[in-house]
Amino acid sequence: MNPTLKNTFSWSVSRDSVFRVCPRKYFFNYYGHWGGWLKDASPRTRQVYVLKQLKNRATWIGQIVHDCIARTLRNISRGVPVLGLDEILSITRNLMRQDYRHSTKKRYWQNPRGYCGLFEHEYDIEVTDAQWRNAAEDVDHCLKTFYQSEHYERFRRLPPAEFLEVEQFSSFYVDGFELKMKLDCAIREDENVVVWDWKTGKKESDTGLSLQMGCYALYAKDTFRVELDKILTRRFDLHRGILHEHSITQRSLDEMITYVRGSISDMVALLDNVEENTVREDRFTKVERPEVCLTCNFLRVCQPRLP
């Protein structure tokens, strides 16, 4: 018999981002949903679990693009022939049509991990046909940017042994606390380790990027046994076709670790029992601001008081 899954505490850049936006959203996302997949889950817990899986159009576009690129790079790393761009675009468009059909029929309420659920359908947000077409065209544009780039050609020529990780859940520890992450891709390039990150958003934003890249660098340093000056991080903006390359200094790494320790302390302070990772919902305040609440997956169950 498999042991019962336990909700253990860990830290990540995305977790920190949710915590800073709204503590109650953080509760639902990391605690309130727990056990919602079980047959004997309470109706409210099941509801929170399903709502947690929703994606809006922007996150849907990002996941579609990331999944597609990850499949290609995994095949290259295994020496498996890769598909041509036209075929990749055709398959991806069909997957999006399938996701859209499943979401409109709200099949995700029966199987939230098996069927795509879109925020716009769950909350009856008015989206025009042209806006849905734009989402599909954004995916096409990002994929064309990647597959027609000189960077992709380098990946294709890279020996399989030089691939270190592709979209793999990983972790390391700071002060006994687990830090989780998933690198889009990490490779060896001469004597360097290069960590790649794809961005699909239309809005150019550096919010959280230095923190994310610092975590990537610290993970690479510990995992791949390489000095800090041999680590490069590359952020490929697929919407604009721009590559940003960074190196991480020891000072910025120290600042990042200081921030992470502070963030962990803030999160742990709201736990009833640190070892058991147990909490009470009422300890997590609601932000109750329209710009936060009206785009939150948990709006239906949270029911904030808004103007």
C-alpha cells in the first residue's frame, strides 16, 4: 500500500509571488486544496482543488509553448529525430482546439488534471472569437521565434551528453528548507553551465527575474559542481525574439539568499505547527482588491467583499 501523501513545506519563486499578492490565495493554493483529489474530500476542498488547476489565456499560452519546446529538447537529448516546424505548429494548434473544447464543456470538474480548464470559461468572462484566435497566433509566433532561431540550431547540434536538465522538477536546501524549481533547460557549453529560460508574455517585466535567476544559479552551482563564474543564465523572450544573458555575482547571490530566508520566515510564521506544516485558514488575510480578486482562480470560493 502506498503511504498517504503528506503536504510538506517548501519554498519556490512562484510560491513567494503568490504569498506577496494575497495570503488567502496562498492558503488556497498550497493548503486549502490538499486532498481535493480524494473521493471522500469535502465539497469545498474539492472545489478549491479544481479551481487551483485553472489557467487563464496567458498561462495557457505559456504552458503550451513550454511543453512543446521541452518535448523537442528531450528528444534531441535522447538522440531521437525531431519534427519539422510545420508539423509542430499543426499538432500544437490541434491540442489547443482540444483544450478549448474540453474547457467549454467544463470536463475539468470531473477530471481537473486530465482536462484543461480555462479561467475565462469557469467565470464566464466575455472573450471574442478574435481574442481566442490571437491566443493561438501568439503560440504560433513564440514557437516560430524559437524554432527558427540560431539558438535552436545550437541545441540541435549539441551532443546529447551536454544536456543536463530539461523541464525537470528539482530542489536544493537552504537552512534545512527545501527550495523547489524547474529549469526550462540546462546545458554544458565549453566549460560553462548555461541555464535557459523561455518567456512568452507580451508585457516586458523584470519582476522576480533576478530572484529566479539567482535561484537557478545557486542550484546549478551545487548540483553541477561548477564555480559561480562558470554559470550563465539566458532568458529568451519569445514574443520579441530577444535574448538576455546574465552572469550572477556572489553579492547578488548573497542578497538572494537573504531574501529567501526572510520570505521563508514570513511563511513559516503563519503555520500552526512547523514540523507538521499545518495551518488555519483564518490566519491568512484576504487582500480584497478588485485588481487582485477578479483575476484570482479562487474568487468563487473566497467570496471577497469588493466595491
